[in-house]
Amino acid sequence: MTEPNPAITAGVTPPDLPYIGATRRWVERAVVGLNLCPFARAPFIQGRIRYAVSHARDTDTLLDDLCNELQSLAAADAADCETTLLIHPHVLADFLDYNDFLDVADAAVETLKLDGVLQVASFHPHYQFADTAPDDVENATNRSPWPTLHLLREASVERAAEAMTDPDEIYRRNIDTLRKLGSEGWEKLGVREASDN
């Protein structure tokens, strides 16, 4: 695996390392290892994923950090930094509060005039799809060790979608993968929230 470009590790401090380590382990073992996102393998192997940690304790500070990361990703060369995972372990631990914040995140993209350039995807340790029970294993497709906002380039998403005959097949395949794996298999991956270990 290629070492990340120094530009995408800028600002990382020693207290950030446990959060980044847990998130990298989740990307490696679950997202890439189970092929939950077939587009993640190349940026992961090539070291083009930025792991940023927000120390925000309130949503206003998190919004500031999100805006900074959105602008940084938009300005970065995709060859150096393809995508950003903004980990925020101290705020929005409640999934419903986190889910409400996604509207704020989308509004920030528009305010920064990055609509059509970047988008924000959602991952959370207590992620729950509509019409599922909290313990349904398929929720694990979007369960990260810590609340995380995933900043994606629209052009990359469009290229990936064009390469597939049926993008919805990813979702269906992921559910099948996780149901076969089961809750016990998911636990064995060792990708749960660090405070739960």
C-alpha cells in the first residue's frame, strides 16, 4: 500500500491517531475487505484518502471544520487526494441528531458553490436504514467506528456509476454479503467503535 501524500496528512496530531487508526482499519477490513464499495479499493491502496479528525464539541464548530475540509478537497488534485473522511468523535453520537445534520452538510456544499463538485455521504456507528430494526446486520454497510462525514468528488461518483450496469446492485449485494456474514462475523472483523471494545 502506498503511503499517503504528505498534503493529506497535514494537521494530524497524536491525539487524532486512535480515531484515524480505527477508521483505516474499518476501511481496510470492511469497506475494502468485504468489497462494500468497489470504488474504495484504488484510493485506499494508493494512499489517496484523507482522514481528518474534528475536535468539535458542538455542531457549529463541526460545520466550520466541514466547510474547511470541503474547500481543501475541492482545491486538491485528485491524483493526491481522492476523498476525505471527516471523523467527529465528540459530537453527533446520537444517530438521529447526526441524520438531521446531513441537511446542514448539504446546505454547506451549496453555500460554498460546490454543488455538482462535491457531495457528502454518511457513516455512523449506529446507522440505521429506514424500515430496519437497530440490530439488523444490513445496517453495518454504513456503520463506521465513529460518526463520519465522507466527502466525495461528484466526477468520481459519476465515473463509477457509468462503469456499472446497475448501481443499485451494490446495495443489494452488500445486504446479501452482510446477511451471510451475520452479526457474529461482523464482530470478528474488529471494526466497532473503539469505546465499545
